[in-house]
Amino acid sequence: MLFVINQYAGNGKGLLTWHLVESRLKQLGTKYIACVTATPEEAEKHVRAHLTQYPHSTIAVLGGDGTIHRLLPILLETQAALGVIPAGSGNDTARGFHIPIEPLQALNTILHGQRTAVDLIQANNKWTLTALATGFDAEVAEAVNESRYKRWCNRLGIGSAAYVIGALITMFKFKPSRATITINGTIHQYDNVWLTAIANSTSYGGGIRICPQADPGDGEVDVCIVHGCSRWTLMRLFSTVFSGNHVNLPYVSMLRGYDVHITSSINRVAYGDGERTGTTPLRATIRRHKLFLIQSTTSYHHESKIV
């Protein structure tokens, strides 16, 4: 088992979390290998080298969604399994896949959980595990990643608050646009589109339950389109997104499919797992059971086979 520690995740939370986890591993007498990394490239190098010797190993990541995102191309279609101990700002991989946020509970899931084959989203020749955002939500992610307040929110242990701050700031400068969204060949056209979120799991943006019915093993993505509303109406949306009740609002359309193509009158930035993945026009396709993920035995259960 290899533990990959992003020492800068969550403004230093990754390294502090590792000290706690390492202490428990020693108490249990568990054999492990650990690498503390400072850059994504360093993490990738260690994982590749480890899998050369131990192709069926567990790769346990202590970091945020961005760290996990960078390792997906290495892990997909291998016999290695991804384990997650959340230590970032949003931690939406943990939320979306029912992995405990508390580090020692997450470690227990890795040690005693079940390998589950989960789907991935492929878009712009890049891979996404949780959700792909375009429009307002993507610009919020970009604003948060470039902000100073993200660091302070992490220091205070309220990383999710950074996304709320980012949303409020972005709202007053974002301009909605027309969009055509084609799902499984069926064309849907919308005016005044604020965002289109393509979800493989339930949450993104630090706990926003954008597609509460999304299942990462059903061979489809859930698509949430927010359109045809005013700026002030959109503000009221925030009181519902963390519970998932926004799906019942008249200016929210929910679709589902395995192939999604988005074009818009204004080119929109796209973010996958909180990392920049390109711009529209965008085509996203679900890829069945491309990754092994370790989950608790009470989480999703899909056939443990990589295809």
C-alpha cells in the first residue's frame, strides 16, 4: 500500500493529517510505503514507480480533489485501487463516494472496505471522477483557485466557505448565455443559461449536491442546467443546493445520458474535479467501470471488473 501525501493540500492540512494517520498505522502494525510530495508531478512519478513493482496495490491519497484528479490517468484501467483520505478544501470525492471526512475513519475504510469499479467522465481527452462544471460554477472554481480567501478558509477549517464566497463574488460579473446541450443525440436548447453541470457523483464545489441522484456506477451522467432566471433569483438557489432541493425549481432542468455535447454563444471555461479542463464546445462521455475505488461495504456496489 502506497500513501501519497500532498503536503500543501488544504493549506498544509495534508501533512498534519498524515501525522495522525501514520501514528494509527504504526499502532496497527500495518505495512505501508509513504511519499510526501510537493507537486503533482512528484506524486505521479512515485505512483508510476510503485505500480511497476506492485500493480495490484492500493494507492491511498491524502489530499484534495485536485490531487486525485491528477492521478486518474495513471490509475484507470489498472488493477490498482484508489483510497481516499480527504485533506483538501472541497473534498467532494469523499462526499460523492460516501467516504468519511474524518481521517481515521477514512483510513478504516481503506483498510477494511471493498474495491468497487466506478465510472469516469472523459472530456477534452481528460478524465474526471466527480463532476464537470461549465459556466457560472466553473468560473466560481477558477475564482476560488486564484483567491487569497481560499487559504484563509482552509486555515480556519471551513474550506467549503471559500466556494460560497467565490459564488457571491462571481455572481455580479457573470453573464449568462444561450446554450445547446445534446444528450444521446437529442438536442436541448436553452436561453439565459447560468451553468451546466455534468455529474458522475452527487456533489461538487465543497458539498453542493448538484445532482443528488447521480450514481457513479450506472453508466450515465446526471446533467443539471440552470437557466431562464434573474441574478437575484439565482441567489435564492444557494439556500437549496446543499440539500439538493434545487432540482424541483422551475428554472432548473435535470437530464441524464451517456454522451453530452455542449455549445454556447459565449465560450465557457470547464472544470473537472475542481481543475481546469478546457472550454466549450465540450463533449463529455461516460466510461464504464474504469477505476477501482475503495469504499465502505455499505456504499455503492457494482461489479468489481475494469473494462
